[in-house]
Amino acid sequence: MIELLNLSINEALARTLMTASTVFVAVLALFAGPVLHSVSVAMLWGLRRPLFLDLERRRGLV
């Protein structure tokens, strides 16, 4: 059971990291314009929470 949970969390963490890196690259492109600067800052701020949640879950089960 623990092995299955670890495998599931590892797969979810990998997907989260890939999604976060893709969004991060897209948000960096938004920094080019001064009008969208505040929107990109808000998106970067919101991007960090799912990453930390996955890392906290993984640390708790390993």
C-alpha cells in the first residue's frame, strides 16, 4: 500500500513540475509588456502553492 502511494505521489509530482515549468515559461513571456506585468506576478505567486503542496505530501510519506 505504501509503495502504491509513493508511486502515485511521484507521478503527480512529476506532472506538477512539468506543468509548472510550462506555465513559468509562458508567464515569463508576459513580463515583456508593462500592461501585463501585474498579471504575470499574480500568476507566478499562484504557481508556487501547488508545488509546495505536492512537496509537502511527498515528504510526509517517504
